[in-house]
Amino acid sequence: MKEPIGRFIARWYSIPLLLVVWQVAVSSGLVQSRLLPGPAAVVEVLFSQIMSGVLVYHAAVTLGRALSGFALAATVGIPFAAAMARAPLCRNLFEPIFFFGYPVPKIALFPIFTYIFGLGTQSKIAFTFLECLYPIVVSSYFGFRGIRTRLVWTARNFGAGPWTVFWRVVLPSALPAIFSGLRIALPVAIIVVVLTEMIGDSIGLGYYITVWSTRFTFQNVYAAIIVVGVCGFSLDQILVQIRRRFVHEAPDAAR
Amino acid sequence: MPLLDIRSLDKSFTADNKEITVLDRLSLSIEDRDFVSIVGPTGCGKSTFLHIVGGFESKTGGEVRLNDRPLDAPGPDRGMMFQDHSLFPWLTALENVCWPLEMKGLPRAKRLEMAREYLDLVHLGRYADLYPEQLSGGMKQRAALARLLALDPQMFLMDEPFGALDSQTRELLQEELHAIWRHRRKTVLFVTHDIDEAVYLGTRLLVFTARPGRIKADIRIEADERTANFRTSPEFFKTRTRVWDLLREEVLKARALEEN
């Protein structure tokens, strides 16, 4: 996809602007360079830590965990939402329990999960799964509920059975809402993994941030934060591209 | 033997702990190739009646037989068309028309060819690749009509299909529907609020009472071809006045029902 140069600038100029403001704030002594090193120092550390493979390793650990938990939540959550929305028996059984758990911070279960799954990857994935499950299920659930009866009737009129109706009417109708849920859940996955790694682990970007914070070497902390941000942003863009592939949008509809 | 035979059809449902009777012992026979217009006050159960014949809603009691077989599920022998087009928004006009052909098991090339013919028939050939939201109200209904033709049911069930259109588009579509009905020899159940439309299109006109819905009058309209002249003929005005007199009473009753 080619963008005219003018639009490219209009879309991205805020990033160099931020770097300039950052550099000015540090050079003028407005902020302590000990707490916030200048962009040059951070970028230098960022590069050397990437080239040495240290940040790449920790990022791979964190991303692997986040994506595993996210994928698990999507795999379980979307069919679960469909079942709750379309089958009254399932709705009556699970809806109260499910929404009861919604406001509970899953991190409260940290000691228990650690006991069951240990401090490693398993407990991180379990947490991510739980935290991602909610936005995915809630959004998909409303997507599956808000289906126009007349479209279902029309398909049945053509002689479509329940499975054809599901795959060709119910699912396409619910897809925009499902993708909204996925887009909310994806950054949540990264946040949860980094956070739990900060609490207790010996690998991952969260661990990396904690270690360098305790050493007051903040350029490494910022380098890791930038990596988290770039990873999250890239994954979101990938999700947007996948959405574009599967969800019909009117060519002239506002994006 | 009539095509559609309905014997003391009842339909009621419960809302706010009150039993509401929508249709009350409705009996009716419809012959093949009839164009039956149905008018009645708002809430008289004429849409529900159509949905039951379509097999989308269940009946509370009575019997509905089509071609002498009891009817209780939707099927491609009856084709429904709604006021709100009900095109699949994620499919183009062409893909929408293709779907019923696919369900019939036609090969892809044949489907596309036939779908294009149906779209041409309703003057939408040029817009085949547009999505429903890119089409105007009249074009959407034309696409829905093309899809109905592709399904090719014995019976058209039409629930105010032109109700949301402006009057010029509406008259044009009425003429097109009339031509289709004449040439393809279909049976049509056509629910409408518009008396002119009901008289212009129908060979038979049913006036429903206010809720609970019963048949108040069953009028034959003898005019073979419905040219533009028919709209200004004395026959047209006579029927129109008669229907309105019958309907007026029921509309007032329905209003009283609403106010209580």
C-alpha cells in the first residue's frame, strides 16, 4: 500500500517531534537526566542490547507468552461467547458466573497460580489467558447476540441448515465485534505478561525492566519500554490487516 | 384444490403477563397464480400471518397446508421479501443473488450467469458488484427482488416490500412486479399499508380487522392487465373507496385499542 508522502508525514510527524521535545527537556535540565536520559543515550543502549541479542531474547520470551495466552483466550473465548449468546441453556448456566468474575483483578490469584503453575511460563500464560478472555468474550457475546433475525430467516428460506446459518450469517455478522474484542485484548496480553514478569521471573522484558530499575540504569529501562511499545504497536497493525481481510467494510465507510 | 389452505389459524403470545391474540380462527384458501393483497390496520397480525406461512413463526393452533402438505418450517417453495431488503451486507448484489442458486446446487459458472440475468431483469446489471450500503433504497429492493427470482419459489411472500420507498420509485417497482407476476405465473401474498398499491396489484384483496386479526372482506378485482390506465379507471376508484370505507372502521378500532 503506497501512501503519498504528504499523508505519510501527516501521520508520523508526532514521533520525531516527541524525540525533539524529549531531547530539549533533558538538555535544558528541565528533567533530571538520571531519571530520564536523553533519547540519544537510550537509542544507543537500545541498539547495543538488540545487537548483543539480550533484548531480542527477552522480547521473544515476553511475546511468546503474550501470544500464547492471547491465542488460547481467543480459541476458548469466541466459541464460548457464541454458545452463551445462541444457546439459552448455556447462557443461564454461565452468564452470572462469568460476569461475576469480570471486575475481579485476576492478579489477586497470583499466589495461587504460582502455587499451581510455578513462576515460569505456564503461570504467565494462565494469567494472560484469564485477562484476555474477558474482553474477547464480552465483545464477541454482544456481537453474537445482535444478529438481525431477518438475515437468519432469509438464509433458512433458501434452505440453509443450522451450520450453514452459523458459518454464513451468524459468524460474519458477529465478526466486527469479535475483532473489537481481540484488539482490546492484545495489548492487555502484553501488559499482563510484562507485569507478572516484573513481580517474579528471571526472563522476559518485565524481568529486564525490574533488574535495570534496581540498578538505577534507566536508559536500559527505557530501551525495554520502547521494545514493548513497538511490539504492541506492530501486533495491533497485524491484527488490523487480518481484520481487513475478513471483515467486510464499505469502501466509502469511515475508518 | 387450493395451493394454500388455512383452517382456523390461531396465533397468540404473552407479553407483560397478558395474553394477546394476534390471529383468531383465520380460515382462507388461496389459488395458484393469485395475487393476494392484504391490507389492515397496524398491529392486526398481517405480518405475523405472512411469517407463519413462511414457516418462520410458529402457530398456536389450526392448520396451514401448502400443496396439501402441512407446513411448519421455512423452505424454498415460499420466498420471503421484507420491507428492509435483508440483503447480506458483506456480500455484493451479485453474491446475494448467487446464494439461493448455490443452495440449489448449481455450478459456479451457471450461478454467476443466472444471477447476472436476474439483476439485468430488475435493471441492476451495472451495479452487480456494489455492496448493499452503496445502493439506494429502490436499488436494494430491486436486488432483493432479483434474489427472490433466483430462489424461484412457487409463492412470493412480500411484507411491505416497497413501504420505505419514495412514490415514484414505488410505482415503477409495482409495474415491474406486476410484469414479473404475469410472466412467471407466481402466487403472491402481498402485505401493504397502501390501498392504491393493494388495488393496483391484487387480483384478490383481503381486508384484515383490527387485532385479533380476522378477514373482514375478501374482494375480487377483475382487471386483466394493469396498465397505467388502470390507476385512473372508475373500477380502480370504486374499489379503492370501498376498501378505504372498510379499512377506516378498523383503523379507528385499532387506534382505540392502542389508546387503552
